[in-house]
Amino acid sequence: MSDPKVFLNGKPVEHPHEDHHHVTPVWQFTAVFIALLFLTILTYAVSFAGLGPASLPVAMAVAICKGSLVVLFFMHLAYEDRFYAFVFVVSLIFIAIFFTFTLFDMSTTDELNEEAGIEFQRHVMDQAEALENPPEPPPPKATVGLRPRPRVRPRPRVSTAAGTEPQAPLHPRQRGLGRRPGPFFFGLHFASGLAALGGGGQRWLRPTSSLKAAREGGYVAQNAVGHRCGGCTGHGAMAIYARSGVFAPHIGVLRR
Amino acid sequence: MSSNAHDHDEERPWFLAHHFDTVGQQMSSAKLGMWLFACTELLMFSGLFLAYFILRKMYPEMLLTASEELNKTLGGLNTIVLLFSSYTMALGVRAAQTNNKKALERNLIITIVCAFIFLIVKYFEYSAKIHHGLLPGDLFAAAEHGYHLPKYSKVFYGLYFTMTGLHGVHVVVGIGVLTWILIRARRSEFSSQNYVAVENAGIYWHIVDLVWIFLFPLLYLVK
């Protein structure tokens, strides 16, 4: 082909970007396939070893190795234009955010519910059912030595014993949030402060106008430790988050 | 577009669509589109994987006991079948790049056959589950078949059928896509300059493989 031209908005482009063709040698595909086969057999064999709590991280590590081999070599991502890798990695980052936030919320709401005396209906029903008919131990299966140890710790529940006055459950926000500080709360606190104070933060969050309103309106953010703040930009931003309900379970907002 | 774009009309290869200036440009846009699609596939499956982890967090004992009923060996066999099909698919793309029409057709056929083997193994797995009443929701009837599974096991089987079912739908679609590529390969449409359709079908097929790589240990193996 004799010097084909690429046009952008009707004008010729001098050095147009084009993908180059990369032909992977067959031995490389074969090596990757053998590695994948080996890892599959490894993860299959390890699953019989009964690693207990370690089995999930081990299996995930092997699966991530296998997935990277497939993506890098079978899907050619290692030799492609970097932009495809960028698109792919960005979607992985979003998946990570999706997982982290949801699972973190799962693990913290339990504690908050407990504190406020809120119980899931299914827990109450399950407990009542268990009291009525104690479960018979299941008959032992023919397979020996493969059954997992139960790893569940019974969760302490806020129970209203007969005789004590049942108290109306207060939401943590009503009670002034007196609970143990967790690393997440400090993290959120400092991260929001840094994000809003940093030059980039102003541009990402654009909280200036509503932030000003929040500060002049005298909203104060109170975090879970009971520490009140409202003076600086970061804390004002936190108050806005809390008011908008995004992090409402974790941060209370009071009027100054 | 200015009239300059049509000066080279006589040099334009037949497979270059009219809205692209060069083959390289056409290829880049096709690939970028495919990668974006692959990412949305991952995002879709990630929701189901998250559902699995939430269920695991809420009912660890139930999930571990219920997943013991899945057939590890058949799952492992299917993993190897899919990995092999991915291997032949990658070789097929390479054959298209090197103008090797015969090898391209052969590798595509092997890939399609592997996809069918996967579905047949899946059929046996599913029919065993249906036979034993290990089904989602109200269909769950394990107790009538002599299984002592914990409460809420039906939720695990709901998740199992949703995840493997959605993956199975992708395998069926993959068979269709690969057959279409095979027909086009038979018509000698592909060459070392024009193989992006083969490569994109390959990316789709590898995504199907990638999802299974994570599905298999989580559902079948992890205790």
C-alpha cells in the first residue's frame, strides 16, 4: 500500500497511529497452555488438602495467575497498544472499588445494627426455630476427612432478657455515636479532608459553593468516635457527604 | 471528509469499510470496541461474583456444605476443555495472521468441538443436580432426596445456576460467533492484513475462559 493517509476533521494526519501486527510463536502459546494446565491440576489437588481458611486466598492467587496468563498472552494484551491495557485495568479498578465498598459496608452494618438493637427478621426466626427443634447431627457421609471445620464464630447479640425493661432501640445517630473508633472511620475522615484540601480535590469534588453554605449554615460533622469538627474544608466536605446520605451510617451531622 | 480521501480508491482493499482511511485504523477501532465490550462483560460478571462473596460472608457454613455436592472432577474436566479451546483459539488467530487457512479452519473446528464438549459435561452436571432436587428457590427439594443440607442452601443453588447458566449462555453465543468466523474463513475472507474479526472472536472466547477460571475454584473447590 503506497503511503495511505489518515484524515482527521478533513486534514491529513502526518504520523497516524496504527496497531502493529505481532505474531506470537507457537511454542509460547504451548508453554502458556502447559502452565495453565499445571495450575489447574495444582488448584484441584490443593482443594483436597483441606487448607481451611487459607483455601480461599490460595485458590484466588492461582486463579489470578491463570487469568493473567490468559489475558497477557492468549488475548495478546502484553504486545498490544498500551491503551487497551489501560481500558482493561481501569475496569478492574472499578470492580475492586465495587467489591471493597460493598463488602466493607456488609461487615460494618452488622456491628452498627447490633449496637442499635436492630436484628434481622431471619436471624430472629432462625433462632426461634433452633430453640423449638434442636438440629439433629447430619448422618456422617462416606467421605472421610474432607469435611470442613465450621469456622463460624457465634455473634454476640443484644438480647432483651425477660425481666429487664426492653429499651426502645436508638439509632446510633440519635445516641451520639458512642462507639469504638475503627480504622475505616479515621481513613475516611483523613481521606475526605485530604481530597478536599488538596489542589486536585477541589477540582474533583467541586464542593466549594455547597461547602461554603455548609460552613456558614453551621453544619458540623461528627464522626463515629464522637469527635466533632466543622472548621476546615475537609470536615465541611464530610458534613456534605453525611447530609447527602452517602456515608450516613458512619457519620452524624449536627447543627452547631 | 475531503475529496483527498477518495484519491486512493483504486488502492483500497475490498475489506476496508468506507468510513475508515486505512486498514490499521479500521483494526484499531474494531479492537478498541472489542476490549470495551470485554470490560463490560467483566463488570456484569463481577456483580454475580460479589453476590457469591456476600453469601459466603452471611452463611459461611451453609455455602461450604452446599458446595460439597458439586462435582469437582466434572468441573475440573470442563476447565481443562475450556483451557484447551482457548489454546486452539489463540493458535487460530496466529494461523490467520500467517495466512495459514488450513490451520485456521482446523483450530476453529477444534475450538467449537471443545465448546460442545463443555456444554455436554454441563448437561450431565445439571441433570444430576435436577435429579437430586438441588435447585434454586422454591424448586429446592434436597430433603426429599435424602440430603441433609443447611437452611438457605437453595440460595447457593440459585447462585450456582445463575452464574454457570449465564456463563453457559456465553458459551452458546461463542459457538455461534465461532461458526460464523469459520464460514467466513472457508470463504477465504481472512488474510494477514484482514484478521481482526478472528482476533475479536478470540478475545470474546478468552473472556468466556477467563470467567470460568474464577468460577471454577469459587463454586467447586474452595472450602
